[in-house]
Amino acid sequence: MSVGRLSGRRQILPDSAVFIPPHYISPVKKALRFLAGTATNTLATGWVLFRVMVPALLLVRLVSLLGVLEPLGGLMAPVMRIAGLPGETGIVWITGMLTNMYGGLALMAGMAGSLDLTVGQVTSLGMMLLLAHSMPVEVTVAARSGVSPLLVIPLRVGAALLAGILLKATGFVGAFSGKPVILWRGVPGSGGAVEWLLGLAKTMGTILLVIFVVLMALAALERMGFTRFLRRVLGPAFRLVGIGPEATTITVVGLVLGISYGGGLVINAASRGDIPRRQVTAAVCFMSLCHAIVEDTALVATLGAWTPMISLGRILLSWGIMALVFIFPRMRTKEN
């Protein structure tokens, strides 16, 4: 027998008894709480997305029924052709820029089959979406950080066009001519109202599932110290483009979680004067080009894009553009 204390009273415990702390939570309960919390966050995220995405898809459907979609595609054709893409895919890019990634991808998933897009074309369009999407919301976040939309908008649109041009000019689009493996189908562009609504419901359900899996993956990566690892690895590269130690952690947060998270931290830090103005500008510009690297990459990959290009390729291109914008002007100033 052993002697224990509980609430100031001596108690006799059998030798086989196992002491359980008063606030102990079993692993099963922890797992259930985590799953419940992830499910709640998934629904909350989905609600925010669908409030923007569904009206945008309804508008595109209306435009399609009115016969305006093809003329719009014709107007975008010269722009999309430089990226090796059909003109109709311009509607996908415009929708993604004006709404969010999910709105653009839902259209893209619906068009991929009918337009007979290749892996190279899906990757090119995916890169353009990744670099320039959700402009009204994300440009507002950048503006609240003190970075002018007159800098952010041309930077993002120009980077997207540059990505498309490079992927075509280097032969990437032509080389990856196989058919993409599409894991889900978007809202159909044609068919009756019932078919369209069923497609919309399936798309929303798939998006919720993707969000749930992505949130689980983000939580796992955070527990594994992924953010700390990126901070150590990318710190030297960030410093070269004007992002010092004061802004490195915030930039890594934006890179992993998204510009809304990183931008929020930048807004708070900038208002307190914790980060020099030049670093704020550099951090916001980089996050505008490259953010939510886990979530966004997973989303575009489900439509058959080549994962190394939309992940590492996006990071390297964003860094290269930042070097052109921030490093070379400083070098020329020093030479003069």
C-alpha cells in the first residue's frame, strides 16, 4: 500500500493504483477535440469563401447563358496565348483575381476537361492564379500595412504574366503535354440548371474536404517545427532582398499560412514601429507574390499541375522578382 494526499486528506492507495493528474486528458479526447476544432475551422473558412465564390460562379453562369463568355475569352486570348493557354482560360484568371483561389479553381476544374488542357497548361494557369488572386482583399491588407496598391497590383499581375511567358518560352508547357490527373470536377460550364446546381454542391463539398485536409496538414507541420525550419533556411535569402531579422518571422508566417495572417502581423508591427519601413514594403511584396504555400500548392495540385513548379518554382520566381525590384536598384545607386 502507498500513502497519497488529495484535498489535504491522507488516503491509502493500493500498490497497483496508477496516479492520474486531476487535469489529465486522454489522447483519444485530445484527438477528438482536435478533429472537432478542425471541422469547426473548416466550416468557418468555407462559409467565408462561399459567400464570395458562389455569387462569382453565378455571375459567370449568367454571362455564359447570355453568350458573353466567348467574346470575353476572345478579348483575353492574346494575353493568355503568350502563356500557351486558350483564350477561354482568361475567365478563370479574372475570376480568381476578383474573387479568390477557390472561385478560379472551381472554374478551372470545370474547363480542364472540355478545353483538353495538358499538365503544362494547367501548371501555367495555376502559376498565374497563385501569383495574382483575391486582389480586392489581399491588396487591401497590403494597403493597411502601408504598401501602395499602385505597387502591389502591377507587381502581382506582372509576375503572373511573366510566369506564363517563361513557362511557355522555356518549353515547359510543350514538354508536359500529358493529360492532368484531376481529383475533382468543378462546376460544369454547360447543361441545365439542375445539373449546374448539383455540380456546384459537389464542388463545395470537395472544397470543404480539401480545406479540412489542408488544415490538418498545417497543424502537423507546425508541430514538426516546419515554420522554424523555414525561418532558418530562408533567413539569409530574405536578407538579400531587404527582409531583415525583424520581418523574417512574419514573412515566414505569411509564406506558410497566407497573407491575411502575415499581413495582420505586419500591420500590428508597423503601427508600433517595430519593423523599418523598407522591410515592411519588402515583406508585404514578397508575401503578396508567395503565400499560403502549403494550402495553395495542394489546391492547384489537385487539378493535375506539376507540384515542384507550383511550389519551389513559385518561391524562386518570387525571390527573383524581389531581387530585381529591391537589389539591383540599390546596386545601381551605390555605383552612382
